[in-house]
Amino acid sequence: MRGGWRRDDAAVSPVIATVLLLAITVMLSSMVFVLMQGALSTVEKAPPQATVSVRGLDNGFHVIRITSLDQSIDPVRLEFDLMPANLSTEYGVFGMVSDAEVYGVVGSNVSFHDRDAGYSVTQGDYFVVDSRTLGSEDGTWTFRLIEKSAGVVLIDVLLPPML
């Protein structure tokens, strides 16, 4: 029984090897593309959304508390306005939340109080409006908070009348 075993050193034909290498290359490149596809597309950030509660105090002040806010906002990006119902801009009060006479000031006509002192507007922060001084205690004035970079009105609330 000589030579009963024949030794074959050839593994795969060159054509099959080439097809296998091409298939592996295509699969790997498609996997890399699928993984990187999410990073290549730009996703626009959703505009912020907020809810508030408004309370009129006996001493002539309104407190507007932010009860929910889905993201913290830089005070520089926020503008407020307090307008009478007839939309007469001559009697309205306008300003930025970051203004030195608004942010953290006690005793101004409109003031913002940052509860966590992190220089950002977050849930739990509040505005205090001196309604008796401004003449806005009759229940016809509206307080709005506008996010300037996105152009979104975060808060648009009617101040309740004071008795």
C-alpha cells in the first residue's frame, strides 16, 4: 500500500479566495458606514419647553415660578416683556434676564432669582414682578419669556388680578 495517501497542499482556488476577500471587504465597509451614519448626520436640538405657576401676593407682587423646564438655559439668551392687554408698548417693561438690574436684584420692578445660583435658568427659578408699582395688578397684563437664539416663546402667561 504504497502511496495510498495523497497529500494535497492546495487550499482554495484563487477565484474563490478573491470572491471571499471581496465579500469580507464589502461587509466590513458597510458595517463601518452604518456605525458612522449617525455621527455624520446633523441633528437639530429641540427648542426648550417650560411650564410656570403664577401667584399674586397680598403685598402687590406677582411671583412667576418655573415649575418645569426640559433644559437649562443661559440667562443671556432670554428676554422678558411685561405688556398690558392693549399691547401698548409705551407702558410695557422689557429687558434681558441677565441684566444687572434684573438678575438676582431685590427691589426692582422685575427681578429674576436663580434658586441654585448656577447662572442658568432652570426648574424652580422664579421672577418677581412689582405689580403695584407698575400698575399691572388689574389682571390684564401678560408676562412673556422669549428664548432669543431659537425665537421660541417659553412663557406667555396672564398675571392674575390682585384684590
